[in-house]
Amino acid sequence: MKPPVESTRMNLPVDGNGVRFYPAFLDRDGQATALAQIREVFATAPLYTPRMPRSGRPMSVRMSNCGSLGWISDETGYRYESAHPETGRAWPPIPEALIAIWNQVAEYPHAPEACLINFYGAAAKMGLHQDRDEADFSAPVVSLSLGDSCLFRVGGSKRGDSTGSFRLNSGDVVVLGGDARLAFHGVDRVYPGSSTLLAEGGRINLTMRRVTRPDVEYPRPQHGAAPLREK
């Protein structure tokens, strides 16, 4: 894996240059290494089915996390917690292969605290949404795709803004930062059978985030409790 000199410029309806796209950032060997490390995460923090706030309706993706904090969704809302909602065990550390990617593309001086893992089956999708449950929007969201390709959609900071879409393949990296940190984005569809990386098929998306502000000292969260954040 070599540090990218420049990201691919995207013709998207987003102000500024906040969307950075690094196609084929990981070669096949790099993808296999990252996947092996994620499977080790699953041994401690197995995939589970998150639920929508209020309605409790199950999402079409399955989910896990690694890092000191993990993002979860259930009837009570979206939040970060320090433990798996089903096993009660602390999330395992973010694998070295992912930390290396963050260090090369994040352009941010502090380490990520959470890596959300979404597994997309053939029919799974993700509606347009913002990643806004973090306290530090100066830190980007860094995303790695493994497995089947998908059609990724991104727009502006308002839900009604125009959007554009492009295909993400296994090994591609996308960074949402700067003006695009709060851009609405989602996955329209997965292309089954477009990759042989995952023996079971499907797509794994890994998104690394900084949750807390590094200049604010936060009480250490108890397992099963949301971390305290500056209002």
C-alpha cells in the first residue's frame, strides 16, 4: 500500500473539496489482510441487526464495531457506547490495517475512536443520512469498501440538496471531510457477485470516526452507557 499522491477528483454537487476518493487504495493482498483482521473482530464482536429509532424496525444491514466506542441504533435512538449491545463485551481495538489507512488519508492529527462495520447482503441498502453523532466535526469520516461493489450517493448538507453517485469497488477509500463532513450520503444498491473477496458474498463497509473532541476531557463511559459529550 503506497500513500496516495492525490485523490481522484469527483464531479459532485458538494461545496469545496471535502469528498476525497481513492480508488483501488488497497490491492488484493491488502484487502485480504484487512478482511482477516475484521474477521478477528467478529470473533469478539459478532454482527447483529440494528433497529431504527422509535419504530424498532430492523435495518437491512448487519453491524458491528471496533475501537474504544461503537455506534449503535435501537428504539431509543442513535448513540455511541463502549460495549456490544448483545454480548455486553467491550469492542475490540481497531485493526492495524485500518489505522494505517487513517494515518495516510485523514489529514487529522488524532487517532480514530470508532470504526463502524456494516455488512451489506445482496438486497441491503442505506438511505441518505448524515454522520452527526460525533462531537468533533473537524475530523473526517474515512471509509473502506471490501467485497461486492455498490452505488454510493452523496449530496450536500441539507437533505433536499442535489446528489451525485459513483461506484465503489473493493479496496476503494472515501473521505468525507471539510465542507463535506456533514454531507448526506447513502448506498443505493449492492452489485452481487462483483467481487470474490468474501467467500459468502456481500459487502463490508468500514467507517472510521473521531467521536470526542481531543481538547475536552470526558468522563470514561461505563459499559452500556453513552459517553458524555459537550453540549
